[in-house]
Amino acid sequence: MRNLWLFISKYNAFFFFIIFFAVGIVLTLKNNAYQRSIALNSTNEVVGSAYERLNVLKRYLNLGQVNDSLAQENAKLRTELIALKNIDSSKTTKVKDSANNEQYTLVAAKVIKNSITSRNNIITINRGSLSGIEKDMAVISPNKGVVGFIQDVSPSFATIRSLLHKGTSISVTLKKNNVFGSLVWGDGNFDFRKAYVKEIPNHIKVNLRDTIITSGAGDFPRGIEVGRISKTRVASGDSFMPLEIELFNDFSTLQYVYVVKDRLAKEQKNLESNTPNEQ
């Protein structure tokens, strides 16, 4: 307390100046309409500018919540789009409320960890068993492209075996003629922007920029665009040609993904597991 009084007594002239200055401003504004109007306009401008900056800050802080909401909404729209694409056009079908009958449902998830530089890349998302996520479910990107398969699941999180992984193989087809192949990554060149399609017969005519899509096998809905052919190589003495493709999906900027819940996946796998392979 003593130090406070010493500080005030030492700088009393400054404090008196502040007090008299404030009183002078108040009296001036109170008794002069012109000065009062200028002060009010200036104050409103300063306050308005402050509120505007505060609102910009609030919008920025809420971007994460907005993005999550948009991802959920996009998941619903993509679910409906996939359901329409997978209608059997050879039958007469009435499209009703498909919420309870659709084969595929998408669950939006946020990427919280991602790698693209390893030989076996893994992605972690913020959805787990509490959201209905299960091992081996397919994962696609919000725009175009495939991401991989669910590898491990906890109640609130899951890891994805990325397409950029030596253990990942996805059934695909050439969009123009439905010839089947297998999509893999690597083949000696581990570029996150490229992948390879194998098992395409040599006699099939392919062109650069032809589109590769998912075949509908392996929990991926049919018709998900994967990439375009960027290079072809015909190996002498081999019945198949490998195709290099440019991936539509940019793994380096991946922020959200959709986990594909296939209502018929277990039924199909059980049937196939009970069917003996031809020798």
C-alpha cells in the first residue's frame, strides 16, 4: 500500500492531467453539438470495425464445425447418388424412400493423421465402432477417387490401410469397355499421385486419358472414378499389360473421407467363403 501511495505522489501531475483532460472532453462534448456528433460518428466507426473483425474471427474459429457439417451433408447426398447409380436398369424399378433399403451408406470422417511418404501408408480418422465403422470397410474421398480399407477400429477412431500401401489391391475396370483389372500402388515408383492397373489383357485397346473406375467388388460401389491412364507398357511374352494412371485423389491434401457401409457385404462374403474355388 505504501508503494502505491509513493507511486501516485510521484506521478500526481500526470494523473491530474488525465483527470482534467477527461473532464474537459466531457464538458466539450456536452455543450457543443458539432463536436458531439463528430465524436459519436468516430466512435460508431471504431466500434463497427471492431465488431466486424470480431465476426471474422468467430467465422474463422467456426470453420471446423462448418466443414464437419458440410461433410455430413455431402455424405448423405453421395449416398443417394450411389444408390441411383446402382439401380439395375434391366428391371423396372420404382425409386421410393431408399433410406432403409439402399445398399450403401456413407459415414463422413475427418482425417487426423496421414502419411504419404512411407512404403506402407496409414491414415487415422475420428470415427470408430461407435459410428458403425468395421474392419475392411471401403473408404473413398469427397471428390473423386478411392482411399483404402479400414484396418483397425477403436470406439472413437479407426485406421485406414491407404491405397498407398503394398497390401492394398482394388478391383477396377476400364470405364469405356468394363475390362477388369487390379489397382495397386508402387511397382518400383512410389509416387502418391500415381498408381498401376494390372491384369489388363494385351489385346485390349486402351488410350491415354481413358478413365478407370471401381468395378463394384471389394466393398466399393461401382463407378467411383479412380484416375486416368497416363502410360501404357506392353511386355513382350506376357499376356497382360500394366497401366500407369494419374490418381484423381490427392492424398497430400486429404482432410475428409467417406467410409462406405455396405449392407450386403457380409452376405456376399459368407456366400463366397462357402463356395469352393475351381481347381
